[in-house]
Amino acid sequence: MTFTEQHERRIPQRTIPRLSHYYRALLESREVQLISSETIAELTGYTAAQVRRDLAYFGQFGTPGRGYSVEDLKKVLLQILGIDHQWNVALIGMGNLGLALLRYRGFHEQGFNIIAGFDNDPRKVGQMIEGVKVHQMDELAEYAKRDQIRMAVVTVPASAAQAVVDQLVGVGVKAILNFAPVRLQVPGGVKIHNIDLAIELERLSFLAIHK
Amino acid sequence: MTFTEQHERRIPQRTIPRLSHYYRALLESREVQLISSETIAELTGYTAAQVRRDLAYFGQFGTPGRGYSVEDLKKVLLQILGIDHQWNVALIGMGNLGLALLRYRGFHEQGFNIIAGFDNDPRKVGQMIEGVKVHQMDELAEYAKRDQIRMAVVTVPASAAQAVVDQLVGVGVKAILNFAPVRLQVPGGVKIHNIDLAIELERLSFLAIHK
């Protein structure tokens, strides 16, 4: 049971976070052998038709009228989302947001293992926070190599973010979650996903005023 | 210069955060009278065609070949995004993430005014943090009424989130930005926008493994 590259190419962006929700529904559900699209829909708040459409992108692994194999579906979703293995993650910027992310248990549960923290504040360097050691930025190359760090979360101020991202790219990081409210340049082959909190509030504001 | 409800209905979800970026581009740009879709595209990283398509949802306010009036476009974008007035915002949960959001200057700059903090930890209640007083949750109704709070940001643990959201709805809050990794129920007329940080990392992981 696997999925093909061919299927994968047509996946709309908005399907991806729904896959994460479906995976969580499988973990929550009491079904052990088969699960219907209706049950997944009920647990996630999407429609059964949406569930079927999203999962159809990845090939045939449901039996019409009977449902999906829970075990197969779990395995395929983990594989699709790239969380069938651990990611070693560097956290850059140990301010309040950095600390909040470090204490956020959800990351570790999903296979995102924050393995090292980096900050240039001498009061923070050398500290051990939630079991994670804080290093100076100029030690990044050393630890990225030693711990095979391929993912990073960036919570530094906007003015410092591009320099940090350049350093990350330089040491082989391939995936960056950026919270700095600024547009950053990365070369092809490196993926960056931005969360701009003010823009998220504006989206909410838009939804609230447009019934 | 305004936009009509009729136009607004067809707006795709993904257009909304782009509007936020266009607005930022107008603030950044040196153009004072007219700005072309090409300049907006250059400043935001979208294509000029995308810019024109997105702005066309809100009516005719560009002149073909000449560009958009900077002043009109700013005004319309503020209005569309619902940030042509201040929002008084309550912050529920004063842990690390709450503190990070409180210190985040981008909110205030865009008209989101965090006016009160709430937490049930007796060590936090009564404190003044970044100019914002921390209250007990049972004082919510009082302050929501006094300060006309219609928006809230929720950073409490998943297990407490539904009870908090019920309280917020009860005191007239209409828009909630939720960081608790749990699906919450709100009645019609109340908008909730969820940011689940583990799901954002999974989206990044997906992007990183699928070239």
C-alpha cells in the first residue's frame, strides 16, 4: 500500500492540512480495522465527500461500502506528510515565541524533534531549556552536521531573519518554518513556510466583518 | 470608492492573506499617487496577473495602463480586511505563547489592540505586562463589556479551550484566533480561525519531501 508520484502532483494546497486532521482522527477513533469516510468526517468536521476526494489523490486504498483500512491509511498519511520518520529541528531565536514552541508537546508527538536552540544573547547561550541546549549562532554548522538537522523554526526579529535563513541554507537545512514578519529568499530545493501572526488576525477580522 | 457586497461573495479564501500582503506593499512602496500591479507584484512576490485578479473582486479601482490610486487602494484594503478601525482584543492564557503575542508589535500596528490579559494562575493575575493588566477569567464579562471586546486570542491548553471559548461567546466576542490544538465549537455568527502549530510543521514537512 503506497501512493504514486503521479497522484501526488495534483494535490491542492488546501488538502494538506486536512490530511493532518484525518491522521489525528485515526489516532482518536476507536475503529481498529476499517473506518468509513463518514466517521472521519464526523471526527474532523469536514464532509464525507471531501474526505473521499482528498484521499483519492493518493490512490485506491478504500473499499467502497466498507471503508478504509485504519492501519494502511495511517501508514500512507504518515508517509505523505513526511512524518514516518523523525525530523531533527533547530530552533533559532529563544525569545518568548521560541520558548513557547520549545514547550509545545505537539511537535515531538508528531515526530518533530527540536534538538538544539540557537540565540546570540549571552544570557541564553549555554542554558538548558526543556532538555534542549542553547548554542551561539556561529555553532550552527557544527550541530547541523553532527545532528543531521534538515528543518528549522525561525523566531528571530524581522531584521535578522534573512541572515539567519542564509546561514540555515548554508548548512544544509531544507525546510524552514518562519515566524518573522518578512518575505525571505531561499534557493530552489529549500522550502519555507511563513506564519505571519498579524496576517492571521487580519484574516480573522475579514471573516468577522463579512458574514 | 468602495466595494460592493456583491463582489465580495466570490472571494476565494486564499485571496485574503494576499490582500494583507498587498496592503503592506503599499505601505512600503515609494509610489504616492499611482501604483501598478507589476510594482505590487514585485514587492509581494506574486504575479501581476494574480494581483489584478485579486483586486478585481472588489470592483473597478484601477485605470488600465496607469495603475491603482495608492490612496484609494489603501482605503479599500483596510476596509475589506476590517482594519479601518481598531479591534479591542482579549488575550486568554498568559503562558509563553501569550507573552510572545503580547510583545508582538505587528498586532498593534495593524489595529489589533490587546487591551486585557486573562489567566487563572494567581501568580499572574494582577500583573501588568507590556502595559496590559492580567485579570482572572471570571472578570471577563466585566472587561468585555467595559472595553467592547469583540475579538480574542486563545493560547490556553487544549483541555481548557472549549470552556474558554464558551465564555468568550457568552460575553459577545465575535472573532477568535485559537492556538489550542483542538477543534472547537462556536455558534453561527462567531468566527474562529485556528492555528495548529504541529499541523503547520506537517505542511512544511510535506512540502519538503515532495519536490
